[in-house]
Amino acid sequence: MVRTLAVVAALAVAMAGCSAVVTTDDGGRPSTTATPAPVPSDTATAAPDPSLPPGVYANGSVSPGALGLAHDEELRGQSFTWRVEYERRNRDDGAVVDSVSKRMRVGPDGSYLLRTERSTGERQTVYAGETGTYLRSVFENVSTERELEYEFDHRRHLLTPQSLYRYLPSDSATVTRVRRGDRLFYRVHVTTPPLGVSNRHPKQVVRNYSATAYLTPEGLVRTLAVRYDYRLRGEAVSLSLRTEHRRVGETTVERPDWAAELARASTSGSTTTATRSTTESPSGTVTGTTAAANESASATSAGGDG
């Protein structure tokens, strides 16, 4: 009798472990492919499915660490364009609390051009190449340009691995195969706030949580979009974040004129910091005269990733 009950219990666990990965085509017509659960063992672990991206399991579990490693590996030695949009907006009057927009182009040689715009009105551009790393900041029509001291490496600016850890951990994600033409993506959708979100403050209340990632079979995070509302100390806020990786293997980077001027000044032993009163044309060209150039190349550097 005890053996019979054990068999029945094992069957029940196996059936409960079954899940389904839904496939949709461009027309949105779903077809369901059942994924059988592994035979239960003494230690219950999610078995990797070779047809799914690394860190994504058919039972709805998502391991941000494994996915982040696969994502980094897919971008290693590749050119690409990365973009992130972050915004917090007051839910009562719709006013923007703060926002940051970043766009970075990474070339095949590792050079990169990063542009950052903040809701404060400040704009920063970082260019890094073989000759060095250079920062240009513009705020209230004043431009400051200088050479930075840290070694150029675009990975120090990327936020995708941190975003995966904060927004995508789950044991109940919905995983869907999506075909766009001849390309296959995996849509991972999470509606339960991870601890990194829900426990950020003991009095914060999180609602309407949604995190959706589109992944390649190899683990590249093509898109990650996060939205949720929270209330803290009487303030009601809607938060949104969207990060994208595009033009993988197709992106080129050109050194801006202002960075070339700084490189020449550094080579000739001149100062590598300039402050200008600027007027920007629609094309982004800056006109103006140097008002001061009083910092040496050994001045304390500031990063442009904010």
C-alpha cells in the first residue's frame, strides 16, 4: 500500500511539473508544444532545455546570472548599438520626476561613442578609441571637454546584466517562441515583482509589475522592457525602463571632431580641458570660443555613464 501511494505521488509531481512553451508566428496564431518534466529525483532542480536560451527553463524559472553570461558572450568581439530609456513619472499629474536616455555605438575594434541625456537638461558624450577616452558635457549652453584617465572599455557603461538581476528573476515566467520571418526569438514575461524590486524599501508598495525580454536562442537580450507602479511616502510613481541591442556586427564608430582636437592637444603637451560658451546647430555642430582651459591632463576624471 505504501509503495502504491509513493508511485501515485511521484506521478502527481511529474504531471504538476509539466509546462508548455507557446509558439507564435507573425500572424499571432499560437501553437502549444508540451514540454515533459524530468523524472523526479531526490533533489528537485530545473533541467536545462537545449532549445531554450541559457538561464531560461521550460518550467518558468529564469536565472539572470546564466542569461547575463550568455548575453555578454554573444556581444564579445562584436560591434553593436545599445540604447536604454529610463523614466519615472508622477502618476497624479503626469510630470516627469526624472529620466535618463543613453545610446552607445560600439565598433568592431572596441571603440565606442556614448551619448547620455538627462531630464535636468545635461548632455554628455564619451568617445573612447586607441588615442584615449574623452568626455564632452553640455549644460545651459556651456560645453566642457576633457580627456579622461580611465582605460576605455565599453562594458563599464552597459547596464543590461544589472537590469537582468534586478527585474527578471522568476520561477513563474511565461516563455513564448516568437518567429519574425526566418528569425526565432524567445519572449520571457514576468508579472511577479522580484525581491530586488519589491524589497527595495520596507514601505514601498509595488503594483502592475511587468517585465518582458526578447531573447535570441543563444541568449542575446535583444529587448528588455519593464513597467510598474509604486507608492512610497505618499508619492505615486510609474517607472519604465527599456533597453535594446541592435545592429550587432553592423555598427561603426567615428571619432568626433572635438575628441580629435583633444587628442592632438594631448599629443602636443597642451591642456586637455576646455570650457566653451556654445550654440548648437540642428546638426549638433558647436560654435563658440574657448573661455577657459585651466585643467591639466592629470586632473581628476569624471565618468559619463551617470
